[in-house]
Amino acid sequence: MRCYEDFSVGEVVEAGPVLVTAEDIKAFAAQFDPQPMHLDGAAVQNAIVGGLLASGLHVVCLNMRLLVDAFIRDTGSMGSPGVEEVRYLAPVRAGDSLAMRLEVTGLRPSASRADIGFLKFTSEMRNASGTPVMRMTATLIFPRRDAAAATGTA
Amino acid sequence: MRCYEDFSVGEVVEAGPVLVTAEDIKAFAAQFDPQPMHLDGAAVQNAIVGGLLASGLHVVCLNMRLLVDAFIRDTGSMGSPGVEEVRYLAPVRAGDSLAMRLEVTGLRPSASRADIGFLKFTSEMRNASGTPVMRMTATLIFPRRDAAAATGTA
């Protein structure tokens, strides 16, 4: 199980693609983001771009799923203190296939706890044309190997 | 329909509460964040805190839903360029009821388009004890009234 010491700045993880259907877009929107542009593209007159568009938060959720499957699984991840930034860069439409490219951008030990460290990453979702549609920077918490070994949790 | 000119810095919107059940937590996790701490609290040994915990992203999604229902609906919202920050502040567990408090923190016209403006807000989700569990800052795009009237979209 990977601990804080097992990661390096510059490590790249690629995952996907995941297909986004109209049904996916509308189901997510109905639950969490029921704006007309995400529910029924034909009804929308006032959006920046027309047609049925995936919620930006839906794209973040799809990125999270790829992140868990391709990166967090089989690590000692202990959660996250938060997200530094999310940028919505291009529309996501029904039929788009999105692939993730993640890069580890920072590693720092906790100042207050000897047993954990923080990993910062930037993750981008790109459509089949290679156009980035969403980019986010966030932080994950990992156990430090020595501390984990000492307490028998790794 | 509210346009950019209709908002003021300092405007506060409160919404909710929304109950979070164990089924909600597990269903969200199964789809978007299948980490053990969100799927089966009993299995978790290595989290910062023990037990079944809602995914932080789930809490962001619940905030989004309250935001749409209580604030974005009946406005001319044209989407969002992104999220400035998300902080996960305290665990969310099955049975928690979360209420939203949003405050408009900034308004600025677009430098490149005369017909839109940007509204920045900070939104906090609090549990029944009043403890903040998540705080986010994000931006929304609204039409400017003069431009909207000129093009007949408001």
C-alpha cells in the first residue's frame, strides 16, 4: 500500500476514457444541478453556448471516479483537506469521451502531525479531440511510512 | 429574471437543511468516490476519523443543489468559469442535516464582453450543531441587464 514516501513530484497517471451520455448528464443534473442547460438543451436560450451541456460538477465527479480507480485505490489515502481550484475550460456534451491526466505537483510533510503528509496534484479531463474541458488542483492526505509501520496500520 | 445588476455584495441566501442518509452516502460513493471510508465505515482503519463518512465531493454536490434551488433558479445564470476553493472542515455522517449559508462576496463586469458580469460567492454547509463542514468559493456568470434587454433575452 503506497504511503507518502512512495510518491514523486512529476509522477503522471492517465485513466479513462469514460463515455458521457445524455442520460448521464440529465440524471446528474436532476439530482444535483437542475439548471435548464443540463436538463434539456432545447429549452436553453441564455447559456454562453447552446445545447445540452454536462454540469461542470458532473465532470469533477467523473474525474474523481477515475482518480479513485487509477490512483487512490491501493494507497493509504486518508482523505482530502480540500480543492485548490477548478476551471471549466470547454463544454462537455452527450457522446463525449473524457480521459484524465493527473500529475503530482507537490509533496510536503504535515507541520502538526508526524504521521501524515500532503500530496498536491493537478488533474485534467480531455475530450476525444484532446481539448481540455476541466482542470483541477487538489490535495490528498497520506500516511508516512515510518509512522504507519510503528502503529501497524500499513 | 435577475441579472448582474440585481445583486449586491453582502447579499445572504440561506437554504436547507437537507438530510444525509447512509444510503445517500453509499450511493454517491459507489458512483463517484468508491473509497472504503465512504462505502463501509466498519472496514476503515486508516482514515483521519473512523466510521462511515460522506465523500467531500458529495457535500459539494448537496451544496450545489441548494444553491440552484434557492439562488440560481429564476436568475439569468449562464454557468460558471470555475471554483476558487473548497475546504472540507468536519466529517459528515449518516443522519446529519446540512444547511447552506451563501454570501455574495464580489461583483465585476467582464473585461472582454460587455454583456456579462461575474458574481463571486462563498457558501458554507453547516450541520445541526452549527458546525461548518464545508466551505467553498466560486464564480457565476450573469447577463448584464442593458445587454440582455438589447438582445431580447431578458
